[in-house]
Amino acid sequence: MLVIVPDPQQVPVEIAAPTVPAQPTRPQLPHYSWRVQNPTSRLQYITDHRIADIALSQLAPGPLGFDLEWRPNFRKWQKENPVALVQLANHDTILLLQVSAMSEFPLKLRELLSDPSRAKAGVSIQNDCEKLFQDYGVSTCNCVELALLARSVDNARWKGKYTNPLGLSRLLETYENFSLAKGKVQRSNWEARLSATQQDYAANDACAGYAIYARLMAMARCIPNPNTLSPQYYSFSLVNGSLLDHLGVSAWSPQNPYYDPGPPPPPKEPKVRKQGPHNSPATAVNPRTGPSHRGFPPHRYTSAGTNKQFHNAQQYTPIAPTTMRAPTRSTAEATGSRIRPRRVAPGEHDAAAGHDGRFWTAGGYGRP
């Protein structure tokens, strides 16, 4: 017999399990605040259409950051509330126009939005323009979709379908190194008197849109071939409910022939259904009629040892049919039933049962 003696000089070596490399964590970016980034800007919260016309007439020319807010609905299938707040921002002014509190829509605001010489920049701006027209019948011209502008200017960074959305927070983190704070204020009541928190939130959205637009347009000036960056690739107008180009002349659709979407994504793996009691090939066996190939017995069964009914149990126990004692002869005849008891031979009597031994069945009176 061979006996192996361990070497006392040999030190056991522990084999460590392979470790998975840790994923690099994204740095925590500071929150964007218009008070820090634009300390010289002047915020005006206006609830009167006459004051709004005065403030809009004093607004400096040039592009604007544009956004809308309205009171949310918390019930499914309920109609959306109308636009409550229009936000406009440039390098030195922020206007929060609460149109829901005004007796009429400001005339200067209607003229500014329909002016094709002034760009209005925002994210998902097409939906905002359509809602503004639906609620107030206002046409909006020269609207810049920041997601399309970013894909056109910085195509090397953004791949995929040209019309895939890019959120304002993502664009702000990419081009300004700031995060956009979101919270319950986003779903607050924008028709009531705005609090300081609501005003800061609304101002941040409009100012962030203006800052991203200014950054992307500065990058666009460095592109060697300006023909690859026509305004018709990322801007449009909504005139009387029709989607037109930024000049409001011809029909528009979001497309850029110079955009490179990159390689297509890999195909998705087919879904594999997990086997379980609900879809297993096993069949329930009915002791009366045999196996049921549908996976369920043809009539009611319960699990063994319990009174609860199971739809996916593998073992079933049939419920014994309930037998009812027949009513007395006088009761059956008094009801006028069309089913008459079967006559029994004289002398047939079940002394233990206390009657003549007949049972009530579907076919009438009879013996079990």
C-alpha cells in the first residue's frame, strides 16, 4: 500500500478567486444654478399680460433658451392641463411668464415666438410647440432642437439613430460639466403662485438650454465644411399646426444626409421562456377521463390534502360528487315537479337511513 507523507517544508498556497475589475465611477458633478453661472442675469416673474408686453419689448435681440411648464395630471387617461408657464432666457435676462394667470395671451409674446429671425432653443421642443399651438393657437418659428444640433455638430460623440432623443441633463453634463437637479418640483402645480424653488427650477431649464445652444454654435464655427451644418437639419417652424422648415416655407422632417449613425447595434438575443408549472409539458391525470393534454383537468380538482383550488398543481384529487337525500314524497308531489319519483317494490325500506333508501340524482329518484 502506498502512503503519501506531506512535506513539512512545503507551505500551502491559497488560490485566490478571480476578481472582476471595478467599473470606473462617474465623478459627481455640481448642480447647475443660474445664480452662479449667470450672476448678472435679471429674473422677472410676471403674471400680467401688460407687464409681459413691456418686458418682452425690452428684450435684447438674439437667440433664446425656451421651455414650457404645465400642471401635471395624476390620473390615467385624463386630458392634459394647458400650458401654465413660458420660460425665456438669454445672456442677461430670464423671463418667467405665467400665462395661466393672465387674462389674455401677451401680444408681444405671440409676435416673438412667430419671429423667424430669432432662434428658440430647447430639448424636445417640437412637443412644446405643438402643445402651445393646441392650447393657445400660437405659431412658433425657428425652433432649434438641441439633440439634433448636438448630433450634427458633434457627430463623433453621438452615434445611433439621428432622431434618438438626448435629454437636457445629459447635454448639460457633456458640454458644461454640470448636473441638472430634478425632484418633486418638476411635478408641482405650475398654475399656483410660484415659490422661490419653482422659479429657480424654471430659470435653470431655460438658462441651461441657452448655454448649450451657445456652446454648440461655437463648436459649429470650427467645422471646416459649413455645408454639412445647414439650419434645416436641426431647426423647424410650427405654423398653424404644420411642421415647416426654419424659414416657414417648405415641409420639414428631421434628417441630416451628412450624419453618420455608426455601426448598427448587435441583434437582440431571442427570449427563452422559463419552464415552470404553468407551461411544463406534464399533464394532469383525471382518474375518470384520463390525461388532459391541455395541462388542466376538464373539471374542478383540488390539491391533495387541502381544500384550496390550484390551477397549476401537478397532482390532483377528484372531488367526490355530492349526493343529496331525496325529499319526502309529500313534498315532491306538492311542488308539482315534472320529475316524479320512481316507484319501488313494496317492502323496500332502508331502516338505517330512516326512509326507503332512494337518493336524488340528475335523472330523478333512484338508488346509488
